[in-house]
Amino acid sequence: MLAKLYDWIDERLDITPMWRDLADHEVPEHVNPAYHFSAFVYCFGGLTFFTIVIQILSGMFLVMYYVPDIDRAWDSVFYLQNKVAYGQIVRGMHHWGASVTIVMVFLHTLRVFFTGAYKKPRELNWIVGVLLFFVILGLGFTGYLLPWDMKALFATKVGLQIAASVPFIGGWIQTLLQGSDVVGAQTLARFFAIHVFFLPAVLLGLLAAHFIMIRRQGISGPL
Amino acid sequence: MHRGKGMKFVGDSRVPKNSGFVPPKDYSEYPGKTEAFLPNFLLKEWMVGAVFLVGFLVLTMAEPSPLEAEADPTKSGYIPLPDWYFLFLYQLLKYPYAAGHYKVIGAIIIPGLALVGLLLAPWLDRGPERRPLKRPVATGLMLLAIVSVFYLTWESTVSHDWKQAAEQGKIVKKVSIDKNSKGYKIYSSQSCVNCHGQNLEGQVGPSFIGKNIPASLVEQVAVKGIPPKMPANAFKGSKKDLKTLAEFIAKSSKK
Ligand code: HEM
């Protein structure tokens, strides 16, 4: 039955090559922790992806309650955290998930670095990886402001001052992110847009490039 | 290559008809114990993932995510602190050779060099060797970077005043205070209001709300102060007014 359905779709869309790339490919022995326990380091990339899925899903639920407005942002977070059933879990998943994501990307980067997997022919994927790292840090920075509590406001002020100290274009970057003379309503609106639309779009594009390249090249061989 | 010539397609699509299925290589043709991703490997991965997810959910329930009081730009005494993964940068900017005039060094040059170095790693380290021990420069530099980041992060947590940080961010209950009462009028005409806030919520000095402060203590502190932070003789006026003020604060502090 399933095979028939598969054939029906395959005849029309020729999905076998896609299916092979997605699911029907080999896992070499040297990256499989079932055979060599130390190969768990090869799981960090997949775990990073898992935590990113958690971030995206929990983020979608957060937006159901969150209001990106300086009058109500904090109240909406407080309400979600303390009044909504399971709100603490939703917010907790996104909050702690952010930290777990950072830890996992860090470990994944170290694994790739120390196994020399960035060398020819994987240079381009390494560059995409570094960009991914920075997108994730950017998500962390913009997300920190959104609850609009004391630590959010004052940490963002410092962060924007650092951005302003970039030679030549610093002032321009600051205006672009801050939106007005002070960290206020405009800043919150911009950080919200960057955090939920701009950066995730870039993230998904880079992730697609990352995975397509991995499938093309396969995982690097044993050391 | 067909390049489309003489090919038959499914309808008017670009999917070739009868392109012939090329069966994937049998996994036994791969060296070692290679196994199929689906379902063999993925099932195991999912089991590990499920355990991870349960642990993670327990964490979110056991440890509520922190939320400080609503942002108030007027509280300029607040000591800022970024999320933990930016602490190393924050700490770097505290050192004299990376701050003030030299801020560009700490904020741009050092992180910039690290970023460019990371981006160009494949071209800086071009040898064919992949084992870490066989490329000591690359390995050494990365270890140095890791140690510096850990050290800076640790330093920033040691030098941070966590007690004040907890106090300054506390969510203070909003209570309604009778601003037309005689006590409040005295309070707001005295210096107290500047340090203890329009709503007794605290500014430079602590909040009174929920502290349950006895009137006698207020009377005493208003005159003698609490050296060094709370000045002596903060109250200027008659004994009677002081008594009204003390009773007002004592009453409000019970809320
Ligand atoms: C956004 C987060 C990222 C995700 C979800 C991700 C995911 C993955 C996955 C699933 C793999 C397969 C191998 C493995 O799991 O170790 C992989 C490989 C790779 N990743 Fe990432 N990655 C991310 C970020 C990065 C970063 C920050 C870098 C480097 C700066 C990087 C560089 C690479 C390279 C070069 C490979 C190929 C390694 C090899 O063939 O041995 N990735 N990535």
C-alpha cells in the first residue's frame, strides 16, 4: 500500500533522488556512536538542529501571547509566565533552549575544527557554518531585549553603544537598530522584527545551504 | 547526457518518464559497519532525542526563566549584565587597554580578528593533515581562544555584584498609595522622595513596600540616617510632622 503510494508519487515527481538525499543514505561507521562511543561528537550538528526546531516551535507559541509594545511587552511576558497554564514551560523552553543552542553550536564548531573537517573540499560549508554561528548570536542579542525588563533594557543599551563604536559605520548601525535617539518603542519594534522575521529567514536559508552541501559531499572520512 | 533531447516526460513536466531507477548501493558495499540512515540510525537517534527532550522539559519546570522588573530607563544606577554567552566580550571591554580610548581594540579589533581568522581557517591552515596534533598552530590558537573565552567569562562572574544585581532587578509590587494623605504630602515635600521613590518603590535607597518597617525606626533613621549610604538629618521640620510621616511610611510598608 505504502509502496504503491510511493510509486504513484514517484512517477509524477521523480522523488527517488530527493528521498535518497533526505533519508535513504548511509551512516558510516566512524560517525556512529553505537560502534565507537567517542563518535558522539558527530551528533552535535544534529542536536543543534534539534534545539533550533525547539526554538522555532516554542517561539511560535510565545508570539501568541507576546505584544511587541513597550507598554505591554513586559506585562504580556509576566502574564504568560505566571498566569497562563503551562506558560512557564513555553517560555522556559525558549529561554533555556537559547542557551542550549549556543552550547551545541559551540561544541559542533569545535568538533568540525578539531577533526579538520573545514579543509578542502568543505571550505564553503565552513563559511556557511560561521555565518550560522553569527546569526544565532544575533538571535540571542535581539531576543534578550524582548521581555522589556531591567536587564533587557540596560544590556541592550550597552550592546548598542558597542555597535556605535565601530569606526565609520558605527553611528549608522546604531541608528538602524535603535530606530530613534533612545532605546525605546522603536527599538523594541525593530528588535522584534529582526528576531522573528529577518534572522530566522536568514537562518533557514543558511541551514538549507548547509544541509545540501553535507549531502553532496558526505561526511568527512575517519581521521 | 540527455540534455532533454529524445526524452519522454511525465505530461508536460520536466520529470523524465522511465528514467530507470538506479538502485542505491547495498550498505554491505560500504566499508566497515555502515548502516542505513532510515530507519536504523534515525530510530536510535530519536530515542536519544526523546531522553534529551524529557530532561530539558524537567529543567524548564524546575527552573522558571528569570524575569526582572519592567524596564525603567530612569533608574540609571542599574548595573547592566548581558546574557552569559556575551559575558567574555563584556569583561574584555572592562580592561583599560580595551576600553575608553582603546574601546575600538576591545569592541572591534579583537573580535574582528577572531571572526576573520575563523572565516578564513580553511585558507590559513591549508595542509592536508586533519589530525589536531599534526597541525599544532591551528590547534594551539583554537585552544588559546577557548581558554581566553572561559577565563574572561569566569572573571566577569567573579567581579559582578550578584547580591545587588538580584536586588536591583526585583519585581516590586505596585501598591496604591493615598497621595492626598497628610503623610504623603510631608513625604513628597522632603528629600525622602528623591531616594525612596514617588511610590515608595525605591530609587537610590531601598523600597519600603512589604518591608513592614515600624514607625519608631523611621523616626530614628530620618534623623540619624544609616551611614554611609542614608544621610543623617534627612528630615527637616517639626516633631509632629515627623510622627505623621513615620506613621504613614510604617502603614504603607505593610502593604
Ligand atoms: C546553526 C547551526 C548548525 C546546524 C543545525 C548544523 C548542522 C550540521 C549537521 C547536522 C552536520 C552533520 C555532521 C555533524 O552533525 O557533526 C554538520 C556538518 C558540518 N558543519 Fe554544521 N551546523 C550548524 C552550524 C555550524 C557551524 C557554526 C559551523 C562552523 C563554523 C559548521 C560547520 C560544519 C561543517 C564544515 C560540516 C561538515 C563536517 C564534516 O563533513 O565532517 N556548522 N552541520
